[in-house]
Amino acid sequence: MVQAKDATMKTTKYAVLTLLAASLAGISAKANTVTLNLTPGYDWWGGGEFTANNTTQDFITGNYSSKAVLNGGFETFCIETGVEFYPGRTYNYTLGSVAQPIPATGAGSAIPLSLGAAYLYYEFAKGSLSDFDYVDTLPNGTRANDDHLLQAAIWAFQGGQSYGSYPVPTQENNKFYTDAISALGGLTQADGANNGFYDVEILQMWNGTPGVGANAAQNQLVLAKNDGPVPHPVPDGGMTVTLLAGALVGLVAMGRKLFC
């Protein structure tokens, strides 16, 4: 009897542990989801702004300015021209620093998030993007026109992508493209990888199971946290080195005077 009771207790304990493990596995396997929508006056045909609603994670609280929040979701832009999404559909998503490709079709950019794109989206999300009209939201209003320019600039910094009626940005025809190049110290720096300088990540969207290349949907941008902007590297033409060298010379001279 004792052995039978002991065996029953062990069996019960094993069953409970198995059930607990299965529950935890189910929780960890639950994918994050997002619904992407279009709003008249906040988008241009073919590109952003788009509204990301019902995200599993709360990105809005403490991250986004109210200027970049709409209908309970945050405003975003895509970083790929060769991948699609369907407005109103719910997608699984993961966060990353590289746009996922679709090996089966050759679509998808597989390009790291650039410093230029991250800078522009960070400034936009914080409500401080210079010369961006956050107020005029009427269909085909100034905000929609600014969306057109901003989307084109983001695509350009993501491997020189362009699409449809969006003019290829230059420093003469796109104020946001010009702003990023000026703020970041040149086109080479703006085209380089973000590498965490800004708290912007890629919202990697999936039609189904995340991580399966054939299921990749269009990638978007998200201000994933609020640690504040990390100072971005701006070349100074060697001025820092020159000043440092001068300071060292001064210290050497001072040292000589002290120890003569």
C-alpha cells in the first residue's frame, strides 16, 4: 500500500510538472501581434504613415509624443518597397535591427536599420522632426505631403530604395533627407548602420510563424524604448585630434616648467 501511494504521489507530481511546463511553453510560444491600418490624411498612396494598433507590447507609454499617436496606436513608416502588407490585417511581429528577407521570392531587403532612417523616425516619433507639419491632417494636406517626403527619405537611407511616384531624394528636393545628412555629418554616416544610437528598432512583421522567411511581411519602424537619444558620431574633420594634441603639448610644456 505504501509503495502504491508513493507511486501515485510521484505520478501526480510528474503530471503537475508536465502540465506546468506545457503551460509555460505555451506562454513563451505566444507570438506578439500588431494590426496595421491606414488613415486618410496620414498616408500617401503606397507608403506611410501607417497606424500600428493593438500591439502586444506597450510602445506608446513614455516613448511616443502625442503628435505621433493616432486612434490608440503609434504612427510608423515602412522600410521596404518590395514587400507588402494588407491594411486591417493582424500580423505576428518580432523586433530586430535588420529587415528580414523572403528567400523564396527574393523579396525583402535584409538591410540593417540605417542611422539616417533611425534618426528621422526618432525625431518624428518624439514630435520634434524639423519642418514636419504635425497639424494639417486633412486629406492631401501638408502632413500627407510631408509623409511623402519622409517615407522617400527613409527608403533612400535603407539601401537607396524608391517606389512609384516617390521622387528619389536629393538635398535639393527633400528637406528630411537633407536634415538627416546635415545632422549626422554626411551621407556616408547617414547610410551607415544605426547600431543602437537611437532607440528605434525594426518591427519585423510575419504572416504566421515568426522566423520563417517565406512568411515575412512588410517591415515597419518602432520606437521600442525610451532611454533617450545616444549622441550620434559626427565627424569633426580631425579637430578633436588636433585639440587633444595641442593639450598634450601644453601638458608636456607645463611638465618641463615644473620639473626644470
